[in-house]
Amino acid sequence: MTYLYLLIAIMAEVLATSTLKATAQFSRPLPSLFVAAGYACSFYFLSLVLGSMPVGIAYAIWSGLGIVLVAVLATFLYRQAPDWPAVAGMGMIIGGVVVINLFSKTVGH
């Protein structure tokens, strides 16, 4: 269940972050409510993950994958395509998440 909860936390955070622009600095109630609910859901599920995974590892996976997924969504939603250095950096982030999951003994496989 740990990885399912982590996936839910990541997806909720990505959806909330991707909706931030639509809030127009929190002047639009419906998108603002969606953002607040998304972050609340994300932090709740992240807190469940911390019962069985170290906070540093959980946060590295949560934030790393969140960065990449938000950038992908922004490409489609807002036409904000990353340049090649940004893509390379995000590739390194994904590589770091893979290394953590495959080789770290602190993940608790």
C-alpha cells in the first residue's frame, strides 16, 4: 500500500500544482478550492507513506516525480515546453528516483 499511497500523493500534488495558474492568484473560487483540496489530499497520503518509508526517500520520490509530471502537463496545458537543458535535468531526476528505488536499502523493500 505504501507505493499506492505515494502515487496518490504525487498525482494529487501534480493536479493541484497544475491548476494553480487557473486560480488567477486565488481570485477564482472553484479552481482555488480544487488546489486546496489537491494539496490536502496529497499531504494526507504522503503522511500515510511516512509510516513505512523514511521521510527523505519519500520526499525525494514525491518531489522528483512531481517536478517531471508538472512540466509535462504544463507543456500540454499552457504550451510551456521545457528546453533541452531542462529535459536533461528532468532526465537526471528520473534517474535519481530509479536509483533510489532499485538500489537504496533505506526504501524498505
